[in-house]
Amino acid sequence: MILEMLKLVCIGVLYLILGCHAAGNWCYEHEECEPNTWPEHYPTCGNSSQSPINIINAEVQLDSELQPLHIFGSSQPSTGVVTNNGHTVEVVLSSDYILDGAGLPDIYKLSGFHLHFGSLLAEEGSEHQIDGQAYPLEVHFVFFNTEYVDLATAKTKPDGLAVVGVLFEYEAIVTSLYFTSSTSVEEIPMVNNFRLVQPLNGRIVYTKQ
């Protein structure tokens, strides 16, 4: 995948709970298993604290006690393993990176990161939005709570994950990736692998000035 004319990088959102985690027959590319069907097959995907969300700046509340977000680790380039997991591009780095601050209860360790993106020249692709605006690409850096032995265990805990979303703006995306599964017989280009924004249901988004 090639990104052309990268223009903007910004921290989008940090959240603790993986509101919807589905293992099995879920997808982005087929009508019978696309995101709108997830709550039917995986009830947690229909709970009230879902992501992604639309962050409305006029409704964001200032929290003067909110700590800065800190990421610690090597300043040198890291090697890693890049995988097409059938839904997205997933990257696991060999170097360790640690996250704390921003009201997190513990220390979190980077498990890896994955991508959500649109199609060629599309203006949407990110999961989260800001004032109703989507971006062509969103990268999710997935950290797990070091109080738990591994990512799999952390996924089952309400404080197990912290995900940093970074939104990108660029002029074009070119990809030769395809959605894949153990039962797939056709090649479907991997594009538009994002879920539509979900209601806040009374949740409040906080910021630090």
C-alpha cells in the first residue's frame, strides 16, 4: 500500500474498553457479515459504549486534571511483522513501547497497530470523525494493560486495552491488498474497512488544554 502526499497527522482518540470484540464470521465486505450485522451475531457489539464516535469539538469538556499522554520506547527504527489478517493490515513491532498518562489506571504495552482506510481518492476511511468529518486513514495503536499476562487476557477485562487512534489526511491511496478468509473464493480489494460512527449514549469526551 502506498500513501501519497501525506498532509496531516493528529491524535484522534484514546479509549479503554474494547466495546465490540468478535471472533468468527464478521467482515466489512459482504452484506451478511458487514458491521451493521455485528450486533445480531455478537451481542456485545450492540451495547451502549461502542466505538467509533464522532468527536464534536463544541461539546468536548475541558479536564484540567487530565494528564498528558506519554509513549516511551526506542527512538530507533524497529523491525516488525506485517500481516494481512483478512480484515486489515496488522503490524507487530519487535521493539517495546509503553503508554501511560491521560487518566490511564496502569501502564500499557504496545501489542501492535492496524489500519482502517477508504478507497482511492476517498474522503472517508477513518473510523472516528471530528465534527462530522472523516479522514482517509486511521491507524489504531493497540496497547494492553501490563497488569495482565498478555493481550488475549487483557481483551476480557474492562481496563484491559488502551487504543490510540491517529488520523491521516492524504491525496490518494493505492493498495494491492485483498480481503481474505479461509472460505473465500473471490478476490475482493481491501478498501472501506471501517465501522460507521456509533451514538455516544451520554458519554462525555474530555480534552486537556
